[in-house]
Amino acid sequence: MSVKVDPNLMKELKHFGLKDANKCFHCGNCTAVCPLSTPENPFPRKLVKYAQMGLKDKILAAPEPWLCYYCGDCSDRCPRGADPGETMMAMRRYLTAQYDWTGFARRFYTSEAFEVIAVSVVAMIIGLAFMIFHGEVITDRVALNTFAPNWIIEILDWIMAVVLSTVLLSNALRCAQFVFGQDLLFKIPIKYYIGEAKDGIINFLVQKKFSECDDRMQWYIHLLLFTGYVSMFTMVVVGLRWLQRDYVIDPAWPTVTFLMTVVGWYATLAIMYASSYALWGRYKKSKAPYKNSHGTDWMFLVLLWLTSFTGILVHLAIWFEAPLFCYVIYVIHLMVAIPMLVLEVPFAKWAHLAYRPLVLYLMAVKNRYMAEEAKAA
Ligand code: SF4
Ligand code: SF4
């Protein structure tokens, strides 16, 4: 079978943050020290070589970029300063753009101006919508659900969740087709997919492979960010009527609103701590994964931080009964949170939370299927 070579691949990958891969002289040190590399799926040297040789199809079909958690061990030990960890990161950005059929992810990753304009436009639309359609402004007490009725926000939430999930799922299907091949994806009997589903879900929730890296702090931070984000997303989509309220503890729903308050504080503080840690690390360039930040890394973390911070301010405004401040900060909160959701979930940094566990799950399904086939032969 002939192998297609793309002479512009290195140039193309540079748009996605690739920097020093050309310095690599293939000593193999990085693959030897990577705690997640295996004989069946050795990386990152192999991927660096694919990039240097312009083997685009090999990169598209490779699961390895998604097996890397960017702990940075390989970059720290590379004798040439070729930063193989960052090469793997650049490949994940590149692959995210390849999976996205809308072409939006590519624009987002390759143009910082486009990224800033897209976020600003969505934020302005939200602000404008509130200026025109907000409810009555009651100033003698907090009446957030009169200003912005939670049943309307809940319907809009659901519309947004369905649209985002559809785009993300269609992109995830393209990811599966690239990595697995169309034929194999539909040839494997459904029982293998069901058999591996439980481990797939656990891996999605705790990303236990990440804990095998030497720098466990990165895993803890990731776990905090992930659990905080998923708790908040779930509360916003399925429990907004209890989350957005006019009292700290709603007398009509005391137990539910108390639980919402506790989980809400956990989620916002977890996200704030983890995003502050990552932002500070990137600012100080404190370790290998933080040395070469892409514009999208900054944008994601800043939006996350601001979403949590303004969310806390809304809660405090209700607590201290400051109605006008509450309404203004609520609008600002949505002007930050909605661009983050509609742009980051299907098209940018967030999407790796879907692609990485999906590829790990598909690999487990494939391995089980192959093993059974070999036994039967
Ligand atoms: S990236 Fe660095 S450590 Fe890895 S093979 Fe190349 S030179 Fe060696
Ligand atoms: S960053 Fe860590 S997980 Fe990724 S290839 Fe390097 S050593 Fe392996």
C-alpha cells in the first residue's frame, strides 16, 4: 500500500502550536521515559517522526496523541530540547480541527483574532438579548427569577445542550472513523461495545491513566477541573430551577437547594483553584506542560475562571440581598459562560474530554475483539 506524504505537514502543524519537532534526532529517550507508552502503542518519538516525514494519514489514524496526558516528562528529558510533549499537544489540536466538519475548530485554533472576535460576538449577543428582553427590575429585594425567569433560561439551556451535543457527537463519530477505520467500527459486534462500556465510563470520570504519570499533581488538578465542570454543567442543564433562585435556601425546596448550594460551592471553588493553578503555571512557565501556551489554552482557562468567579458573585449578591448588583453580575456571568460553552465544548480545548476517553474505549473494544477472534481461530 502506498504511503501519502504531505510536504506541508510541519508547516501546517506549526499553526497548531508545533515548535521544536525538527530538532529531534530520534534517540528514543522520550519513548523510554514516557510512563504511558507501551510496546503496542509506543510514543511520542513515533509521532514526531510522522510529523517530520509528512505522514498525515498515519497521524489521523493514530490513537497515541490521545493516550498522552501531557505530563511533560518526555520534554524534560529530551537531550535536544525538541519538546515532544508539546508536539503531542499540537497534534491533538490539529486532530480536533480535522474531526470538526464545520471548519470552525480550525479557525479557532489558527487565528487568535478570530478566537477573540468569536468570543466577543457571542458575549455581545447575550448582553444585547438581556438589554432587550429582560424582565421587570425589582430593586427592594432580590428577584432574579423575575428579571430572568429560570424556566425560560432552562428551555434555552436545553436547546443549547442539544445543539452542542449533536455537533460534538458528530465530530466524535469522525474521530472514531479516523482512528478505527469505517469497516472495523461497524464490523465489531455490539456485545464488545457493551462489554467495555463500564470501564469506559469510569475512565471518562476519573482518567485513571493520568495518575500513572510521575507528576501526579497534574492529575489532581485535572480531576478538580473535570469534577467541578461536570457538576456545574449537570446542575445547569438538569437542575436550573433549583440552582437559579431568589433565596440562598428556597423555603419551598430546602433540601434540594441546600444540596445545590453545597455542590455549587464545590464546583466553583474546584474550578477556580484548578484554573488559577494552571494560569499561574502558564504565566510562570513553571513546568514543561506550561512552557508553550497556545492562545486557546489561555482563553479556555480565563473563561473558566471568570465563569466561576462571577457565579460566586451572583450567589453572594443573593446572600447579601443586593438586587441591582445581582442582575448586572448575572448578565456578565452569562456573557462569559455561554461563549465558553458554545465555543469550547464542540470546537476547542474542552473537546479533548470527549475524544481521549472515546479513543481509549475504542481501543479496549478492539483489543477484546481481536483477542476473542484469535482464540476462536
Ligand atoms: S524528541 Fe527528543 S528524546 Fe525524543 S527521540 Fe527526539 S531527540 Fe530523542
Ligand atoms: S507528555 Fe507525558 S504522557 Fe505525553 S508523551 Fe510525554 S511523557 Fe508521555
